[in-house]
Amino acid sequence: MNTKICFLFISLFVFASCQKVINVNLNNANANLVIEGVLYDGVHDFKVKISKTSSYFGTEPSAMVSNAQVFLVPNGSAPIPVPLFANGEYVLSNFQANTATSYQLNVNVDGKVYSANAYMPPITNLDSLTYELFTGFGGMGSNEKNYLMKAHLNDTVGTENYYRIITTKNDTLLNKAGDHYLFDDKIRDGQKIDAPLFTTFFKDGDTADIQLLSMDADVYDYLTTLNEIISSNANTSAAPANPNSNFDNGALGYFAAYSVSRKSIRIKP
Amino acid sequence: MLSSIYIHSFNFYKMLKYILQTMFFTFGYSLIANAHNATLSGRIKDARNGEDLIGATIRVVELKDKGTRTNSYGFYSLTLPKGIYTIEFQYLGFEKQSIKLNIDKDLKQDIDLQTIERTIKDVIVKAVKEDKNITRTEMGVIRLDPKSIESVPVLFGEKDIVKTLQLTPGVKAAGEGQSGFYVRGGGVDQNLILLDEAPVYNASHLLGFFSVFNSDALKDVTLYKGDIPAEFGGRASSVLDVKMKDGNSKHYSASGGIGLISSRLTVEGPIVKDKGSFILSGRRTYADLFLKLSNDSLLKQSKLYFYDLNVKANYQISKKDRIYLSGYFGRDVFGLGSNFGFDWGNKTATLRWNHEFNSKLFSNTSLIYSDYSYQIKAGFDDQEFKINSSIRDYNLKQDFSWYLNSNNTIKLGFNLMHHTFRPTVFSGTGLTTRDTLKNRYALEGGVYIQNEQTLTNKLSVKYGVRLSAFDYIGPGKAYTYDDKGNLISSKSYQNGETIKMYLGLEPRLSARYQLNDKSSIKASYNRNLQYLHLLSNSTTSSPTDIWVPSSNNVKPQIVNQVALGYFRNFKDNMFEFSIEGYYKSLGNQIDYKNGADLFLNLNVEAELEYGKGRAFGAEFYLHKQIGKLTGWASYTLSRSLRTFTNINQGKEFSAKQDRIHDIAIVGMYSLSKKIKLSGNWVYNTGSAVTFPSGSYTVDNVKVPYYTERNGYRMPAYHRLDLGVTWIRVKTDKKESSWNISLYNAYGRQNAYSISFQQNKDNPAQTEALQTSLFRWVPSITYNFKF
């Protein structure tokens, strides 16, 4: 069913399982272009990062691409150039992005154009945050008090909605592989959704800052396929592949248009 | 729906009638011409317990090349020119019986064969040395007697026929300790697994570490890797035909075993002596009892076990009629704390009626039921949800064995099966879904005829054909998708209305040419169609894998296989040796789009990719069946490759099971009457695997960059297992023994998986981490019988 349950089974079984670090010889693939552009609703700096893939075990930073021409094209408007800000980073300052609008990102590198389309959906509001003492699974086997955060929202009926939750705990943005929290309304269309944030537990006195991001199907597909390869234990899931990018012409990475609703809360002892 | 079943069965009957007529016309002459012949027929049984002996040989001493074998029910029939003959009845491990018979009219002769006391000191004098390896018109077949493999050491001491099959050429384990298997480069889901004719859809327990087959309840195991008889159909790669014991018809007995993680108990006995018997066999694991010792409160409350129950009864209602009822029921139960429950399992039932029309025509009619289901329950606070899914079959099967004359044995019959696919259904408090998945239905059937014919005393052929049909029927909706998998249109169908129908012709041919007393060459061609497909997004077998029918989008899988073999026996049939080469083409193979969502997806057919494949290889096998030392050595050199337009940029890639070299050596040695030693060693090339060839950063996370599918290899796998059996008591009535085994005796750390992670001390550094399971796993089992 999924890797976690599978591993639970195995760990229950294994009298003598063990892990060790080994040497694996990996090939060095030809460098491929990686584009990452994230647009938020409202007035923000729109940032695009362009780089190249590097060797897998290498520790040197990725090569950045600074000779690209980057254009953001709001639906029905003229292309807006996104100027180079620093090494491989392109920034369009104080750009006003509107919800219920489609955007296109065009990147021209050495005469080859890579484009991606993203639709910024209307905002779904984060209604409230609640937390409760978590006792399930025997309180996770811990003696300390663990609080489970729940985000409450009302899904729009009749449309497909795709969500992502980003958590900031005590001013630290949780952005590791295991922190991805993605869900859709496939089984809860038009319902009040109470999303339990199992990605992290909170302790007495912690503050939680929660962002609810809405996105289109393609971006969701990118993030879920990305999540599969960064969180899975290599061999137990089906053959891994590169995430389904919304860029054409073989570029890696993605262009997202998020509409955001945000709330914070403090766990009172 | 009923009317549609009726129409379809009517068509099958029509077809069958036509075939029968043609056959009578063709062979009619020989029937008349042979009026001065007479037929000897009967059943061969084990004298100890009355079990039918399958595949026992009957040979006419005066006519060296004339002979036959018993069928699956111990029945044989042999037509000879009238005369007085010495007839030899023999079966491996049993004393040969010779009887002089005056066959001047049709004669019925039932035979009880006595077992050889194999542990008699020194040499086994009377042991039958069979030459079936070279004389049978079959190839690519592995037969196992569950008794003969009982001392082969296995993981957790749980003897398992599937794991023993994995030690034979052309059969590969799906992974460390797994009971799933690949046959000649095909997929795990391409094996038709039959338990007393009922298909078993998920043949494993506890995520594949155990097979559903409790060896105590089994009589005969045959795996067809190629040259698949025409009576079997429905899977592309192989048929694993498992037959349960009938039960002791002489006296009551009980046997069982107590092991570290499971125990077994079998009770059998006569219903009416020599007329009918029953067997009841159960098994339960209790590994989860150890969880109670854990300090972790979550583990303490967890459950993890399986049980299975085999039952069978048979009764001779008249001299010519016998009925059998057999059933299997097994379930895995998994619970995590009080919040999560998950259980799954198979149920099968078979009702059979054997009828001897006359000494030449034997009939078997079976009604078969098969069901696989799983259920997940979870609850937190006031919320609760449930996930259910199942596949259920009803099957009517009719088979005739027609022993036309001593040179022709004809098998013909048909079957008609109704499938119900219950897709994953999700229900719970406050849940609403935009689309509800509905049950899907299909009819699957086949008509076949096959003749095994002796042309000269050196050349024999087997030729047959199976006409199979698959009818995906309503009520239901058919969906049409564009190339990208977007839904274009859908159409509703009425109850019983055909949504999509497939017909397939599956020829099955083989020939044997005997070079001399010791060697023969054989060749075969067969074509197999598979109408059901297993959707699975994990590489190990998972209880939530779902079976789906062929439809307007999903085409039947087609496999064509040619094979050529050389068979030779040495030292008066003490050693059997064979080399078989095969080439297979695989059509309409299924893979998944990247990130395919197979769960609760109405448009699951849009998540599939279709492609083709090829598999080829050579299998070397040396087998010693008798003597103090028995066992075998097998080596397989093979490849298994796939091509999909949208995977690996359309370039051919290795299937996961593309392990080039595969070696297994199995040895069992009788040190004395009381002590038996056993050991096996395996080696294989690592599975093909996808590793990254670069990396980049997105969303602040290091992301692997993949350039090809299965372009890398896991490290080579090898392992030695050792076992010793100490027989304390062995008499006719009473037996008790201890078995101690050590799995992975030299503690090789075989890679179960390789994952990539950040170095703990230096997060900028990525390292490869290998996980291994099962080093030095000891086990001890006590077996008894009284």
C-alpha cells in the first residue's frame, strides 16, 4: 500500500536487518536546465532561478545560468521582462499577481525557449487553526506532550482543488523533504476539511505559522511526483522518474502560481 | 446478465460440439479398425493412505514403447491389441508392481503401490529409476513432490513450495524472502496460480514473505514455464498447478509442526473406509506475540499474523463416479495500536465430479469459486473510514480425457468464468466523492482440444489449440481518452451488454524426438493470452494491488514462446540433465505513467502506458533424484527487456527481473537413518534498478536527476542455507522429528534496497545507504505424526 506500512511490516519481522553506507558508482549525466519560478497572489517580488544539474555525489554548488531572457506573460497582456538580479537569479520587483488568472513563463537560453503555464486559482481561506493533545499510536511512544495541529478550511464545491500547506514552526520554515504536505479534494469535494498536520508535532509554547496554498492541477502533479522521489526509499516504490514538469522542451523544475491564505497560533501551556 | 451468460455458454457448447464432431469424424476410422483391441483402465493409489498417485507410469513389458500415465485423479487407460501382457506400475519412491494380465476384453485394474522404506541402510535397491525426463512429450515443466523437498532449508523454517520452485532454472524470486516469482522473464502477475483448479489472486502472506500454500495439505505441485497444456489459459507466463491431498482413506491420522513463528496441524481420515476421506489442515503464525514484549506502547497494541485453513473431502458415490469438495480460506490481519486495522485474504472453493463414461473416456466437471478481498479501517477521534476492494469469480469447467488408443490421448473441454471486480471503495464519516467507482464485470471462457500422439517409437507430438474469449460487460461505463490521458467521452452500457469483446486463438505445440535410450530433443511453441491485469505501484507484492479487466482501453497481454531443449539421463537414469533455450515476445505489456494515481481513480486506465517486451535465455539443470545424496544444480542465463514509447525516451530497457546469471545448488544427504543434512546455495546478478545520474535543487531540497529507467544494477546476491533433520521416531503410524536450519549461514549482507541520503555530519555530502534483511536467521521446528 505504501512504503511506510511496508517498512513497518518488515521491521516487525526482521531479527537481523542492518544498514551500511556503500559505494555506488553513478554516471555523470549531461547537464540539464532547471527552472524554478514561484508566483504568489498580491504584490510580491517574483523570483526565477535558473541553474544546471550537477553530479549526484558532488558537493560543489550547481552551475547557475545568467544569460537567459526571462518573460512573464499574464493572460492577455504583453510579456513583462524579468531582469537578472544576481548569479542565475531573476527578479521582477513588486509585481501585482491576480487570482483567477493564467500566467506563462518563457525562458530563452542560448536560443532555445522553454515555457510553462500556470493558473492562479481563487483563494481558499484558511478558516482556523486548532491543536489538540495527540494520544493516537500510544502518543507516538513519547512521554512528552505532543500536540497535533489541524488546519480547517471549506472546500469549494464542484471544482477540483489542490492544496499545499507550508508550516513555519517558531520562525523556522519547515522545508525539508518530509515536510511536504499536499492534498486534494478528491474525496471531500465541497466539504469542510480538517487537515491534521502529521508532518510535525508541536510542544507547549511553540508558535505555528501556517500557509494554505492553492494551485492548479499541473503544479500539484509536479509537487506530488517531486515528493515521491524525494521522500521514497528508493527501491520499494515503483521505478522512480523525474517529476512531471510543466515546462516544455525537457527543462526540469516548475513554474507555480499560488494563492495563499495564512494564519498563526501559539500553543498555550 | 444471466441471459448473456446463457448466450455465451450456448456459443461455447456449439463450438465444443463442432470440435467433437470433427474429431469423431477424423478418428472414427481408427475406432472401427481397432475392434480387436481391448482397454485396461483403473486407478493407482498409495497403499498407505489411499491417496491417488498423479503421473504414475504404466508400462507394457512386451511392447517396450507402449505405456501411459495416470491423470490428476490417478486414473489411467491403455488400449492394447488383445493378448497376455506383463504390466508394470511404478511411481518414484514406490515399489514397482508387475502383474501378468490376460487382456482379452476391457479390464478394470486398480493398483495400490507400496512406498519404499527409503531409509533402509546402504543402497536403495528397488528404487524406481524413471526415464520420464527423456520420454515425456513435455518441456519447461517442473514437478515437485512436497514431501521430497521438506528438508530443504528455508527462511523461518516454514517449508514453502514456492520458495523451492525459486531454486529451479527459469524461476526467480521477486525479492529477498519473497514468495512472488518471475518465470522466464515474465511478471509476477503473469503466473496463473491454481489451488485445486481455483485461481488464487494474491498467493502470499505478510507482504510476500510466506506463500499461501501450507505444504502439509499439498499433494502435487507442477509449474509449467513453457509448453503450457491447452487446458490452461488466462495468464501470459506460466501455470502453477497445485493440488491438495485427498485425505487418508485407510485410517485416521494427525500430523503437525511447532515452529518459532508458526504452527501447523493436519487431521485426516476416512469418511467411509476406502470410499471417501477428508483432510483438514490449518496454520497460524504468532510472530506478533513478541511484540507484547516491547516497551513501545504502540507496538504492544499491534497485531500481525496470518492463518489459513485447507479442507477437502471426497467420496466415491458409485464405481464410476466420485465427488470432491475442497476449500481454502486464509487471512492476514494487521493492526497498529487501536487506530488502524488492515486485513486481506483469499477464499476458494471447488466442487468436482469425476465420471468414467467408459474405460476410455474420463470426465471431470468442476464448479469453482474464488475471492480475494482486502479491508482497511482507520479511526481518529470521531472520524472513521473504511477502504474495501475485492475480485470474485464463479467458474464452470468441463474436461474430458479420451484415451483413444495407445498412440493418442486426447484432452478437450471448456470453461466459462464470471468475474466481478469490486474497485477500491472508500467510505467513512463525512466523506463525499465526486465520482463513485462502480463494480465491473466480465465473462472469460475457453474451449480447447489437445492430442498427445506417438508417431513412431522415437517421435511423439502434442498439438492443441485453445480458443479463448473475454467479454467485458455492463452494467458499466466505458471511457475514451486522448493520447495524453484526458477523458474525451464516456458511454453507459446496460446489464449484460458487451462493452468490449476479445477473442484469441492460442496454439500449443510440442514435439519430442528420442535420440537413444539416454537422450532426446524437444521443441515447443505456445501462445498465451492474459485478459486480467494487476495494477501495482510497489515492487513487492502488496495486498492493495488491484486486478482490472481488459477493456476498450486495456488490451489483452499476448506472449509467444518458442523453446528448444536437449534432455539426457546418466548412470541408468540416476542423473537427469537438461538444457532448454527459449525466446519469448511479450505484447500489450503494462506500465504506469510517472506519478500514476492507481488509488480511487475513476480514470485509472488513463494512467497506463502500453509497450512490448522480449525475454530469452538458456536453462541448465542437473538433478539427482535417488541415492543417499539427492538434489540439483541449476544455472539460468537470461535477459528480460521492455520497450515503451513514453518510458526511457522509447529506448529498450531492462525489466527489474533482468538478472543475467542465476545459480542454485540444492543438496540433501542422508547421513544415517536418523540424521539428514541439507543445504542450498544461490547466486544471482543484482536486479535492474533506477539510480540518479545527477542532481539539482528545487524548493530548497536536493532532487535526484534520472536519465534512464533501470540503467543500474543492485549488487550481486548470494546466500547459503543449512539444515539438519533429526528423526527421533519413524514407524508406519508414528513419526517425530526436529528440524534446525540456518538461513544465510555466512551472513552475507545482501542489498534489499539502496537509498541515498545526506551524511549526518556533513549535510552537503550525499551517501548511498544499503539496507539488508535476514542475516543468520536460525529456526527450529518440531514435526510430528500419529
